[in-house]
Amino acid sequence: MLTTKAASYGTGGATDAPHKNKQLRFPDAAFDADMDYVKIQFYDYTAPFSTQGGGVAGGNLAVYNQSSTGLGSRGATIHMYMPEDIEGQYGANWDAQNLSNVAKTALGTFGSAAGGKGVESMMKGLEGIKTTGANFFKEGTGVANAISGILGATNFGSVTVNDIFSATTGQVLNPNTEVLYKGPKMRTFSLNFKMAPRSSTEAENIKKIIECFKYATLPNFGGAQDKNASFVRVPQIVDVEFMTGNSTNKWVSQYKPSVITDFNVSYTPDGSWATLPNGSPVATTMSISFQETKMVYANEVTGSGATY
């Protein structure tokens, strides 16, 4: 039963993207020179460390972006009306880090070396950090290190160094907290569309548009020249541009080529099932969640034209 059902629903052997090199649009109207709309293009995935993706050679921004600028074979191009939820999102990962006095000394030494005082200065500072003896154990950090060693060698359950200091002296170690930069956040964004066909052409376009998004969300069974189907092909990359006529809109944040992380379709957005004479739903909604494939850097968000 399942085999028959699968065979009747799909070819099982098609590898080409649906509606390749075709243009689909909703609504089915001409997008004039002064009209704002969303252009969505589908591309085959380019592996970042392949020859086409730039490999590992070089270290400039162009090389880093190569796998998202030198995109693979193009699939369909979709033109959609501007949705109501266009936004730009930027963020960074910062983390509060507690630094002991020993760690502060070490970081200061590294900072001096990085500032141009050389490796010799750094090594001399590290030798000072390793100093042992009576003076070392008179310092709070030295005592803390000794206690930490004892706790590690014995079974005191979840007791910490700070627990012992707090219970015996009414003090805890100075956390010397600093907020340190860990890296940028990869940007994500979502687009939501409601489509109510006004003609059989628009109904067919909606079906094809949904098909393109489903295809780009899922892997393709069987890799290139893979007779035993040991691999699956990575889903497509999607390039989303907010357009004004034939130009990229410079007033809104643009996004680098992205992957689809979630794609949801509702055929009953108004709460009940209803169809047109040809059997198509009277309305359909799509919710698409994207994640950029490349980080955005500060020097890519300034300029007179369209920016990220």
C-alpha cells in the first residue's frame, strides 16, 4: 500500500529543481519600475570548502563570501508582494567572565605582549605567575588554589571554594567580572504571505510557489553519481532581496543567501476549508523561516546603496 502510494505521488528519481529558470509571481501582475516587492531566487547549494566555494585559500572577506556570491545552478525565481513583517536583526554574543587575580595577571601579560612588548615580556610575566613559596600562600588566590586542589582530590560533594570562604570568613573571591565578546549572532528572519487566488493562473502559481519552497527545505535523495544512495544532496540556498523596480531597495536591510529552517503552509487560514470551482483552496498562507549562511561584518552595513 505504501509503495503504491509513494509511486503515485512522486517520480522518485527527479533531481532537477522544480520550475527551474522559470519566473513565478503572486499576485499575477506586472511589477512596475516604482513598485516594491520581494524577489526570491533558489540556487543549488555550493559547499564553502569546495573549489567553487573558495576552498581554504586566502583570508579576505570576498573569499569568505564566495560560496554565497558564486552560487550554484539557479532554480526558480519568485516575485511576491511586500509582506507586513520586514525587519533587520543584528546581535552579538557577549559573556560575563569571572577572572581570578592570577588570570588577570596572565591576561595583562598577554595584552602587553600583543601590544608590541614581545614574547620575552610575556614569558617573564608567566614565570612570575608560577612563583611558589610562603608569600604565595599568604595571598587569597593562593589559598583558593590550594583549597580547590583539596576539593578536587577528596569527596566533598558539591562544595566549592566560595562555599568554604563564605562559611568560614564571610567572604567570597572577588569575581573581577568582565564582559567579553564571543562572536556575532547568525541572523535569522521570517516572511509570511497570505495568497487568495483571483484566477486559475494565480491558483496554479500558488501551487508552484509552495512546491519550490518545499523542495528547497528538504534534502534530495541520492547524491551525485551515487548509485547506492549512500548520500543525500543538501537542500537549496535561497537568496531573498527586497526590491524597488529592477533595483535592490536601499532603505531596508538586505540579507545574504540563506537556508530555510522552517516552512509551514496552511490551507485553512480563515479557520475552515473552502475551495474554488477548480478545487484549489480559497486562501493559503506560507510562513518561511530563514537563516543566513554567512556572518555580516561592520564594513558591510555602511554605504550609499543597499547594505546588509
